[in-house]
Amino acid sequence: MVLGFISLYFDLSSFSMTLLVIVQIEVVKFFILLQKPFRLNHDSTFYGLALGTGIGAMLVFVYSYAAALAFLEEGTLLDLSTVLFVFLISYNYTLVNASTGAIIGYGSYKGDFWIYLVKGVVVNGVHGLMMTTVWSFQFGLTGSFAVLIVGAVYCTVLIFYIYNEVLLPSIPDELKKHLEKD
């Protein structure tokens, strides 16, 4: 929550400021998953997924509040566009943070801490670049919706990638064999 509220003081329509917020968020995930109970543990990928989902949910609360304030200023708080806008923000930020949490957790499991931190920042940075156009409203409300939809597609593809290429390889072979027997 603290990171979410601090990020409101940054100009999220500026990519450099957005990148600074993203690095802060990913470093928090990194340092949590770098702790001894998570290091080199195959469960770290799943803990990272849960951690990222929780952080994403907190960001969603803060950013949805900020979006609702913007709509309130226009006098259109509870119309369909506001609900859809907040839903798309929720979907985007929750999935991208869950994905980067799993990526960093996988790095903690593999012992390649820094490489996977960078991968998490890059994945979230691509998403952050899209979101700067949303928060700046430089393409108007319709353009912001279009970018949020593209972001939602990006996050959907990303979560499927995480499932297949990060979560499944995190399960040890002996556990997979045990599960196949049952």
C-alpha cells in the first residue's frame, strides 16, 4: 500500500517516473524473495506469484481510486466507462505484477537473482510504457481504453507464458512423477 500511495506522487504520465516506480516495486519483490526461506526453493516461484498478485491488488486499489477521481471531476463517476476503465486497470496491474513476481521467484529458485530481477523490470517496463499513455490521456478516453485493451492482451499472453514456461518448470520432477501416479 505504501508503494502504491507513494507512486501517486510521481507523474505516471512520464515514462521515466513510471520506470522509477516499477523499479521500486520489483526491488521490493526481489528483496522479499531473496530471503533465506525462499532462496533456491522451488516454491519461491509460487510465493512470488502470490506476492506479485498481492502487490498488484494494492496498486489496483490506489490506481482505481486515482482513475475514479479523474472521472469524478468530469461528473461521470458511475457510468459504464468508469467501471470498464477500473476493471481494465485492475486486470492489467494484477496480472503484470503476478507475472513479475513469478519471474523473480523463479530467479530465486534457480539462483539467478539479478538476471530475473532485470527480466521482471523489463516485462513490467513494457507494460509501464503502455500505461504512461493511459495516465497522460494523450490519446483521449478512447485511446486510453484502446491502450488498456492492448495491455490486457499483453498481460493475458504473459500469464499464459508464466504458467507454461515458469510455473510448470518450477515443479520438481519427482513431484511431477508422484502426481502422475495418483
